Amino acid sequence: MHPSLLPAGFADVLPPEAETEAAAIEAMLGVFASHGYERVKPPLIEFEESLLAGTGAATADQTFRLMDPVSQRMMGLRADITPQVARIAAARLARAPRPLRLSYSGQVLRVRGSELRPARQLAQAGIELIGADAAEADAEVIAVAAEALARLGVPAVSFDLTLPNLADELLAALALPSQRAAALRHALDRKDAAEVAALAGPLADTLDELLHAAGPADRALAALAAVTLPGPARALADRLARTVAAVRGRDPAIALTADPLEFRGFRYHRGVAFTVFSGALAEELGRGGGYLASDEAATGVTLYPDAALRAAPPPPSRSRVFVPAGLSAMASALRAQGFATVAALAPVADAAAEARRLACTHLATEAGPRALEGA
């Protein structure tokens, strides 16, 4: 086996992409910190019982497991950081004032990739707002995520809002046999209007209206306002309307769409949830929304830095300057000017040729840095 061969879904990240990703994550965390979100750093591995408790149960089928040789207990490699932050809030920071604002970044591992995201090791960066159940909390998380992506230069960002529990509430009102209810959920997931109409009985018209309401947020809100909904479903629709109003109150420029009946992938979310997109990329940039952190209401967002960088314009590369032997005293001043210095470890006959060989764009001279032609 070739020594560079890696398992499917894993890859080395090489220069300059590794530095670019690290800088992007730090830029995101800087935005989070400016809004009062304090950083936490959960471990990569936890005991299975704690890692898969609460919201972590939704990641059980994507979690790598191994035996701890010290305690002889099963451990899991995290597939998502949000459940870990929820654990920290409930245990280590139980007495901290609420609402609690926490941020994080790190790598996660997953048993399987998807067609759109085949990678099984992913970077995450995100925030969690714990101890508040309000549309204003949803709006804050969305606005902070939008600012973080704008910091990276991601164009045409939009947030697709959904109500992950709305379909369940509507189907509960129908009291269908379990097999028919499962078939109807499958039809809703596939947006199969004909099959929904055949299975939904008295709710067929309502579900058809909501299926066709996906699109601009105002259109979805109008459809939700026009249909008759049972009490819990109406409460969800009202929460969506308040969230949209709160986001627009914070930043009217944030693009909002809505798909009231979308629930795929929102396995532990409740209330209002959302997916983040960019017009420059076919894949999602992140996910977020409301959930329960232990017994506390919470909302948050997880962004995917690698996807954000694919959507953003390439960042300007740092100029590299070759510093020949004998000019090392200049290196500190050159770094202060923004250069990356590459110091000669021994005298060379042709400093310019050596600079080009080492992918430098400039050569340090007694008179200052000189740009190299063709570099």
C-alpha cells in the first residue's frame, strides 16, 4: 500500500489551503467574540454515554467508537460539536448567567459522508445561545452567522428557514395508522404532491398549499397565515413570523427564504431551524436553529469553513521574501510590513534563483525588498 494512501473521505490539507482555512476559522471566531460569545474547546473523544446523551443521540449512527484502554469503557469520536457544548453548558457552566453565549471550532469525524459532502472529517465553527427561547435569539444567531460569512467575503448568502416539527404536528392531528403516516412523511420529504394528496385525507389541501409555499419568506408566511392549523402547528407558524420580523429588525439586508415542511437533517432541532446557502455554491454552508440543551431552550448555528471558502473569492496570498545570508537583521522589519520571510540557511551563489526555487515573490536587498519578475 502506498504510504500516502488515506481512507475514503479523509485527505491531507496542503499549503496554502491549510493556512487559508485556519485564518478563516479565526476570522469567524473573531466575529463571534465581538458579539460576546466566549470560546470553549470540547475534547475530540468522550465516553459514549455522555457523547450520545440528549441531542447527541441524533449522531449515534455517524459516530466512530473505540474502547478506552485505561477505563475499559466505550468511547466515541464526536460527529458534531453542538451536543458537547450543550453538555458543557448543563454541567460545567450550570451556574453561569443565562443567556449563555458560547463559541467553538474543531474537527469532527463521521462514519459516512454524503453525495454532496463525501468527506468524513470536517471542520466546524459555530455559536450556541443557551437559556433563551425567543425569536430575538433566533435572529441574533442568524445575524452573527451572516456577519461571519461576510467577513470571509462569501457572496449572496441566504438563510432557508424551516419548522422541523410542523409536519409531525400536522400528522398527529390526522391520527393516521403508523404505516400510512410513515408513507406520508416520506412523500413530504420527497415533495411528492400527488402522493401527499392521496395519503393526507382532510389535510391534503393544507399540505399542498404549504408544499408550494417554499420560496421567499413572505410567501411562506402568507401561506401559513391562510391555512387552518391545529394549535401547536399555529404556534410554530407564529414563531416563524416573529423570527422573520426579528431578523429584518436587526438587518433588513439578510436574505430569507422559507420551506415550512422541510425536516430532512434537522434531527434534534425544534421551533425554527435553518440552512445557510450561498448563490456561489450548490452545497450548504451551515445549519442551525432551536433545540433543547439538557432541559434548557437553546439556539445556535454550525458553519462549515471549507464550504464557505469554496464560495468566497480566493483571499490574497501573503508575499514571501527570500532573505539571503547576511541580511537576517532585516527580517523582523519585513515581517512587520506583512511579508513572510524565508531565510537562507547558508550563502547561495544566485539569491534571485534561490528565491524563485522557494516560491518567493520578493528578494531582500540592502535597499529593501525587490519584486521578482515572473514570481
